[in-house]
Amino acid sequence: MRFLMLAILLGFPLAEMTLLYKIGQSNPVWLAAWLILAAVIGIVLIKEARFALVARLAAALAQGRFSLSALIDSGRTVLAGLLLIFPGILSDIVALILLLLPIRNRELELHPAHASTRGSAGGVIDGEFRRES
């Protein structure tokens, strides 16, 4: 298991360098443009993920819950942004897969208390009602 992890950790940068060298020999200007553009997009993704996380968590907390799906989505976006900043074609492909791969939209939320402990049973909301004609 340790050997496999070591092979992955050493093999990924080696594969990146080899691929960059091969592409750089034939199209150095396009490669430089790709790497700069990917790094800029990665920085923008990380900044936007921060703002999106704050907005999603604020909306969830306003409703009295804590949303783990907001944390997972933002973490995935930040990881994709870091992979885009890392110079290489393979890391950019992995980042694009992370961004485009649909994740099931199951609500991962932690409710601080159940409805029965807050005073209302079964989702019933107490209040006044007045009919206007």
C-alpha cells in the first residue's frame, strides 16, 4: 500500500512533466497560454467558491440548519481550482472532471433540533389567520 501511494505521488508529477515537455516541443506558445489561462481560472474558482460557501451557509443557517452539501461543493471547487493552478495538462483534466462530474443532489443537512423539541409537533406552524375578502 505504501509503495502504491509513493508510486502515485512520484508518478503524477513525472507524467505531468513528460506531457508538458512533449507538448511544449511542438506548440510552446499555446502551451504557455493554456497554463496561464488555467492558473487564472483556478484563482477565480477559489475566490468564487469562498463567496458561494458563505452565501450557502448563511442561507442554510437562516433556516435553522447547517448544510454539509455547501461544504462539499465548495471543497470540490477549491480542489479543482488548486489542480488548475498546478501546471500541467493531466491536473487540468482531473480538475475539469471534478467540476463537470454531477454529484447527487441529496441534501446533507444537520438540523439542530427536531420539530417536536421546538414546540411544534409534526411540522405544524402556530399563528393567527384572518381571511380578507
